[in-house]
Amino acid sequence: MLFVMEKWCDGRPEHGLSNAAHNFFGSLDTTGLARQSHFSFDEYQLLFGRTGDEALIAFCGSAAPDILILTLCRLNPCPETLHVIRHELGIPIVVLWHDSVDRNNRGIAEQMMAFTDLHVPLDSTTACFSNSRHGEKYLPLWTPQDPRIFRDRNLSRDIDLCFVGSIDHYRERRSALQALKEAGFPVEQSGGQREKSLTIAEYARYFMRSRIALNFGVSFCGPHRGDGPYYQAKGRVFEALSCGTMLLEGGDSETRKWLEPMKDYASFSDEKDLVEKARYYLVHEEEREMIARSGWRKATELYSATKFWTRLFSRAFSRKFPSS
């Protein structure tokens, strides 16, 4: 199979490798289900100073992959290139979406239906079906993780509460973290790749050391991002659970599609409830650890990398993929 995805976060080498490296390349590598190759438009642009469309077509013609897996980013194949790959070379195309709640992305997905075979939203089980005429081409799944990186290493959990992710452009995240600090809870907060250059190993280690990991199910609404509100099951959900920490999440209407609240993770409704839940679960250690263990089992057994890729390939290759 051929991955066509960003090599670097936001296409910028100084930010480090993109999440595709562990979410997709790494997770598939651990399953042994397929051989993989890669083509990155950001790397090609940096090396050769031009778009990679012709080179991608040539690569597909010579390598003849059984399937092409695509995510859209800052630099992408043009529609004409994808049309050639799908209809002239006969290579099936699957598109993975991190932000299917974004109305612009859903519009792009609809425009791509003529030369794509399957679309896999990783954040929402519902948004993709809004006003779509091609519901049969959608397969909502979760974000797969590389178990060599995201795992419970039985480290000393010396961090009470952590939130690992961006806060600069998220007012609700900053407000919630401030409410916890004002209530006397020290929260270990670190940005991801954009706000602080954490390696993926450093990022995962925060979850391995934390008793409770915070997450905020983001809703998009309004004229610029979506017509929801829609919520997202962020990749952070499965990252945290795979490392054995208890997840405490707000705005979790999507997470509960995969997990059972108050059994596999704890949920909060507002800042007051967040403070109360943090206080409760830090004191009630046995209950916290029971929830963490249940969440770990779900993440590593039901939502493993093998389960993800098996479901995707099963759906993708259940069709005969006619070339026209």
C-alpha cells in the first residue's frame, strides 16, 4: 500500500514528523498486515522546488500499489492527479479525515467522490453523514496508535493531572486549566509539536506518568467551521488510555460512541464539575485505577491497530473497485 501524507507536522521540518508517522505508518507496521511505501508532497516540494503530481503518478505506475491511503494537508495531489491514479491506473483511493466536523472538509470529501472509494473519519461518527449523498462511502473509525509508543510501562505516576496539547487557540481549554489551578490542583501542561517541540516519546511519557489525563471534546459550530454543534473523539483519547492513565473528558458525546462513561473513562459537564471530579478521583485511588484499567483494556483490545487496519481493509477490499 502507498501512503500519501505529510512527512512533517504542518509541512515544517522544525516541528518534527507528522502524526502520520505513529498513527498510520507505525501502527500498520506493528500489525504485519501489509507492506507500505510513502510519498510526501511537503518533502518533495522541499527537495525539488515543485509540486509532486507528476512524480506521484510515475511512482504509482511503477510500484503499482494495491491501495493508496491519503490525508489532505497543506500540499496535496490535485484532483486531476487522483483521477488518473484511480481511473487510468486503477488504484483504489482511501481518504482519512482528522477533522470531518469541519464543513469545508466535508465539502471537499463530497467533491472527491468521483475518484475515491472510501472515506474514514477519525473524529466523528456523525458529521460525515450530514447532507451527504454518499453515505455508503464513509466508514467512521478511531485514531489508531503505535503500541510501541503508547503503552503502560508501569512507571511511577508522579503527576496528578496532565493536559498535553495546544492551548493558544483554545479559550475553553485555558479557562478549564485555570479553574483547576485556582482550586489548588497543579496541572502539568505542555504543548504538542506546535507550542513546544515535544518528541512523540516525550509526549507519551506524560500519559505514562499521570494519574489523570484531561481531554476536551472540541465542538465546531458557526459559519466558518461547521453547522453542528459537532464533537470530536480526539486521538488523545486513545493515546491516554493506551498508556494506562484515567481519562477525564468534557464534551464527550463522540467518545461515548466507543467507550462507556464512568466505566472506561470519567466525564465532566462544566468547570465546576471538572474540579469536583478531579478532587474525587485523586482521593479515591482504587476507583480511579479501576476506570483506568477498564479504559486500557478497551483501547488495547477493541481499538487496537490491528482491529483498525483489519476493519479498513475489509471494507475497502469488499468492493471490486471498477476502474471506471
